[in-house]
Amino acid sequence: MIQKLISAIQRTDAPIVVGLDPKLSMIPDRIKNRSFEEFGQTPEGAADALWQFNKELIDNIYDVIPAVKPQIAMYEQLGIEGLIAFKKTVDYCHDKGLIVIGDIKRGDIGSTSESYAIGHLGSVTIGSNKYSGFNEDFATVNPYLGSDGVKPFIDVCNSEDKGIFVLVKTSNPSSGEFQDRLIDGKPLYEHVGAKVEEWGMGSMEGDYSNVGAVVGATYPEMGAKLRSIMPHAFILVPGYGAQGGKGSDLKGFFNKDGLGAIVNSSRGIIAAWQNEKYSKFGDNVGEAARQAVFDMKEDINGAIR
Amino acid sequence: MIQKLISAIQRTDAPIVVGLDPKLSMIPDRIKNRSFEEFGQTPEGAADALWQFNKELIDNIYDVIPAVKPQIAMYEQLGIEGLIAFKKTVDYCHDKGLIVIGDIKRGDIGSTSESYAIGHLGSVTIGSNKYSGFNEDFATVNPYLGSDGVKPFIDVCNSEDKGIFVLVKTSNPSSGEFQDRLIDGKPLYEHVGAKVEEWGMGSMEGDYSNVGAVVGATYPEMGAKLRSIMPHAFILVPGYGAQGGKGSDLKGFFNKDGLGAIVNSSRGIIAAWQNEKYSKFGDNVGEAARQAVFDMKEDINGAIR
């Protein structure tokens, strides 16, 4: 799967993933009103608004980006109806040829991690038929439980040609509370990074592994260090834009081949229409998002080349 | 919420939680066949079998236990249909007066953690109405992202009278890979435990906090140490039974008041009917589970008193 992601990045010349993390406050009234008229001011109505908003975005940017990253929490907060909108979004992105990174941050012990892996990346066998639950292409995974929490995901990646990104150094202000603590003279995130590289050896495709890492754009020096610790891991980089990461921070996340990282922006793209800079687009969320993608691409490609 | 859990433990004299983590292989043919006849060999059929199995269990044990702990991964692997069965199970347990610990192991940054907290413990406001997504009473939370990943859960706990159990030392074999690494002379899990105690200070109810901890029965010495580091945290103890933890391992997890811990058993109770020891019950899953609860209660109360 990592080579599919690399091909898509090369085809679009955009090491960019758009985070589909919609909140109702980002959705224009014209979309919300239509959904609430049809389904009422209910979880079904709110979930329909998320889905219609996503669809409008995807229709306008699918040809210029390689991948999307829906954050499942934004859907899960609406319960079942929200998760139906999540699934519709995943399927629609696939129809449009996009790679889907499910930002699910799951992680548990052995057979329980296996169930998450099956639900999000694999398929469950019932009788003589196979059914996939959510069918993302990649999933984000939390490493706190160690190898036997992560390996079931890798097994599913290997059997179904999928991939994962393991949380190594997250973009949030308090990520250092545990992740930066020194163990044998090195921060915990470096130990986790070394494990990511080791886990990835069992799932190589060309120069890269299907086991990637999450490292926040907000910590550029740590990103550069982790790049050297995990030469075969693709890095998913959150924290660009609204969280404070800039293009100039990102060079160290990439390898000399110009690959090795994909940078996420959520609010900066999907809520671009609410940004003064893109006010000329009015509430045309798709056109504003498309321009924001072009601007982000220029910022990042300018910085890493 | 922690005082509601304590009252329920005292009423039933059972510091026990039953893990509702069903697999199809644990479900008698008579239940599976009925579900598959009605809904086909589909995710809907499989999810109905999980739900019917849970219902039969709950009907037979609800009066002798304080709480259940459905593991959401077992449902999530069936996609939307599985999550509908999860929600039905939560609601049915509430109807029967049980406290529900959602074993969801979520955790993300700031506003995303808030979305998970809202979806599982709180409610979302749409227009002038409030809707709850999954409505568990407690949720398990992963601490890897630090305070700003955990605090949004605590805020929801405080506003909605709910609780959490933060992963501190998990029961699986490789949990030590990161959790046991020494930082300033103390293992990481002790640092996380100290944070749990600190986080809990903002959510006290009597002697205990709504911020509890997960510590595996498979590590009894670490449990005793963590008990002293987190005097106000209730400990949710997985790993009893099938994973190897015994009643005699558990004394150190409890405080002198006889409280402070609740021990989970999943397979040992819900699949008791498949255990030679309970073969006299045939495929009466409920009667076998009820006897297994009594046996577990005797084992644990005998050890901690």
C-alpha cells in the first residue's frame, strides 16, 4: 500500500493529505439547513451535513491530492449516524481514486487489536463470505501497549495490502509529558521510532515500509532526528497550519529522494472558506479548499526542494 | 459516577466486572443459527448473534454483578452493524441497572479527545436538543498523548457525572516494552500513575476520584506499587482468568477499605459454558456464566479479605 501512496503523491506532485475533520461550525448554513430540513435537528441531520460537506470538498479537490485523512472522532461523537457518514466518506473517496488514512488511533492487546485491524483495514469472514467494516487503506495506531498491540495490525496490512502510521511524537503541546522523557539517555519517542523501523522490516515495499509513523510538524528538530532513526518509515505529519507548523519546518521530515513524508492539513483546507484570505470564494467550500491546496503545495514543495 | 460504582459493588458484594467481548466462536449454534436464519450470514446476522448472546448473559447475571465492560473492538470489527449491537448492549445493560464501562481505549489531542468524550460519555448539542452517542458510564483512555489528550475526558466526566480509567500498566506480555522503561529511576507506568492521581484531584467524589487506572492482574507487584502511588484512583484490573491472573494476585490492588479495584473477567464468564468445569450447563450460557460469577466472586473475596 505504501507504494500506492507514493505513486499518488508523485502523480499529483503533492505530499499532502487533507484531514476530513468537519465540525458543524465549519459547514455553511446552506448545507446545514438542507440537511436539517430533510432529517431534522438530529444526529442524522448533523451527520448528513458532515457528509454533504465532505462530498462537496472531495468533488473539488480529488484530482489534485493523493489522500484524505478522516478523523473518526468527529463522526463518532454523533454515534451510529456519524459513523455511517464516516463510512460513506471513505467509500466516496475510494470511488474518486483517493487513498484513505483512517485517523482512528486505535490500539489494544493481541486479539483485540486484531479486531480493530480487521474492522478498519481487513475483513471479517462470516460463513463463506468476507465483509469489510470501514475499509480504510491506512490506520493510525497507538503504541503504548507495545509490540503485541501493533503486530496484529501489521499482519492484516501484510495479508490485505494495507498500511499503518504509529504515533511516535504527536503534535500537541503536552505530547512531551511522556513522549519526551529520557530513557537510557534518549527520549521515549526515539525508542518508539526505533521500534517502528524494526516493525516495518516485516512489511517492506521497495524503499519504504507499510509501517509509518506520526510525527508532528510542531516539532521540526525531533522530526529530523526521527527521520534518521526510521529511514524506511513514511512519516505522516499533522500540525501544519492551524496548529502552527509551517512549510519551512518540514524539510527535515523528508528523505533525500524527496519522499518519506506526507503533511496533513485539516482546518486550513476544509475551512478555508472561513479564512479572510479566501473570502472571495464566499461559501463555496470546494473552490476555497482547492485554492488552499494549491497554496499549501507551493509552501511545502518550495520548502523541501 | 465512581460512588455509583462503589455502591453497586457493595450492594452485590462483588468487585467484579464482566467483559462483554463476544466472538462468534463463543456463541452456541442455537443462537447463531437463529440470527443467520433471520438476517443471513452477513454482518447484520453476526451482530444480531452477539447481541442475542449478550442479552442472554445479562438476563442471567445482572442481579449479581455491579458492572459490565463491553470491548468495542469486538463490535467495531463488524462495522456499523456491530456498533449498533454495541449500542443496544449498552442500553440494555442500563435498563437492567448495570454500570457500563466502555472499553474503547481512545485518546487523541485536545478537541479530538473532546469529540470522543462527547460521543462515549457526553452528549452533542444540535439545535436546542442534546443527543448522546454511545452513552457509557466510564470509558478507558490511552495516555500516550499526555494531559491535553486526557483532560477533555475529565471535563466531560465532571459535567455529565461520568468516569474514566486511564491505561497505566496493561496486562499483555509486551506491555513492558515501553511502560516498564526507567525514567529518572522509575518505570514509565509509575509516572503515568502519578499523573492519574494528579488528574483525579479535579474530579473527587468522597475518597475516590472519577479518574481511575487500568492495571493488569498479570503484574501483581506493580499493581501494589501503583495502588500506593494512586491512593484515590479506582483500579480496573484486566487479565484475571484466561490471561493468567489469579485471585491470590489481587490483594495488592485493593485499599484497606476493601475497595479501590474492580476485576474484569471476559472469556472466563461469558464463555464459561465452553469450559469443562461448567459442562453440566450444556449450552445454557447464562446459567454457566452465573455460576462462573459466583466462583470468581468467591476466589476474589476470599483472597482480598
